Amino acid sequence: FSIDPKDYWRFRKRLEEGLSGSKKVELFRVGERAILAERVNS
């Protein structure tokens, strides 16, 4: 999965639309799956 740099901000804005809160997550692609990960304190 790749995004043309000229389309990046439009794509990101669509993903973030309607979100609220302060959690931070990372999005990974593993094969055909999308994985969301949240950092935990140890």
C-alpha cells in the first residue's frame, strides 16, 4: 500500500475525520491485514 505524496494530506484528513480524544496508535500493514497498535507502559 502506498500513497502518492501529493495525495497524502487528503487521505490522512479523511482517516482522521470525526476522531476525538487523545489516544495515539500506530497503523501497520501485515499481508492483507491492518494492525492498530497502542503503546503500553511497562
